[in-house]
Amino acid sequence: MKRRVVYDLPLRVFHWLFAGLFVMAFVIAKFIEDESSLFSWHMITGLTLGFLILCRLIWGVIGTQHAKFSDFTLSFKSLREYFSEILSKNPRKWVGHNPASSWAAVLMMLCGVGLVTTGVLMTSSSKKEWFEDVHPILAYAFMALAVLHIAGVILHTLRHRELIGLSMWDGKKTGVSDSEEIRDTQKVVGVLLGLAVVLFGFYLNKNYDQRTGKLEVFGLTLQLSENQNDKTHSHQDDND
């Protein structure tokens, strides 16, 4: 059966950058000490993830048919029906996001926004301890959703002999009518999105002062980590 394009390039670029940035931030947080100079990349990666989500929100309004949020199926009834049909011999074909992937995408983006927000507030709010407690909960919730999403893709692939995971690589699916296929995959926008995210990350790194723990971004000053000078003075006072 012929495979036709349903997902544009910007959506696919977002999908892989979204996954990659989260994994990178998660791994750094788990295996790099807070005092290490490398830990700054956890915060820089997190802020870059926030920028990527902002781009996705915009594309979810102005993008191609199956990249728009209006194409998502987010009713609980459809989700129940989807799970009841998933093990049947003839499940319903979804051209764009099925109900499970629609919910997974929205919930993971919400977790991403929450992670960025709590990450910033951990360094600037008077309720620092509260945000420090919530931040890892959101990270593990994100990870759980990602694992469930991958498990669903594997189950679908094994049950129906359809490599649905490839759709986020080449944008194509089977069982798509000629009228439902997108004609313009927006390659230029996809390339620009990838470049913008990479450049944004480097911009953050360039404007981050490792010594003071401050990040200057678009006229704003964010205190992303404890001032190294203050820590040095504190150690000296303790020794005295």
C-alpha cells in the first residue's frame, strides 16, 4: 500500500528535538553534580526546550493540516474507543495524531512548560523549596508519558504490522487518501526551526556567566545557579 505524506518537516524536527533536549537535560540532572560547570547545560537545555515549545505552539496554529492542534483528537470518548479498538483486527485508521498520541503530545508539552517554569522559579522565587519539589515530579511524569507513548507505538507495530514510528521520520503513513496528503512539507520552515533552536542554545551559552551564575537574555537577567563568589566567601568564612 502506498505511503503518503501527512506530517510536515517542522513537526518532525520538533518531535526529535523535543525528545533529544528532554533526554539531555534529564541525563545531566541525574549524573552531573550541581557544582560542576557542565550542570549549566541542564538549565540552558531546559530553556532551549521552552523556546522549542513556543515555536510548536505557533506552528500548531499556522502549520499544515495535521500539525495543527485543531487536528488533535482530545475527547475522552475517542480515547476510550481507541484503546478498545487497538487490539481488534480492523482498528480505525487515523491520518494524523490518534487520540493516544494527541493526549501524549499535549501532556508532554505541558510537562515541558512546567519544567521550564519551575526551573526558572527555583532560582528566583521566595518559594524555592516548593518548586524544587515539583520540578523532579514533572520530569518523571514526562519520562513516564514518553515511555507509555513508545510502548504504544511498539504495540501498534507488532499488532498491525505497520511501522507507524517511521511517520515521524519521513512523515508518511499508509491508508491516506489523495485529498488528505499534504503537498508542501514546509522544508524551509523545518530547516529554519532546527537552526533557530541550535542558535538559541548557543546564544544562551554565550550569555551565561559561569562565575556569577547569571544569564543575560533579551535584556533580562536570570540567576540560574548560585554565585560562585558567594560560595567561595562562604567556604572561607566556614574555615575562619
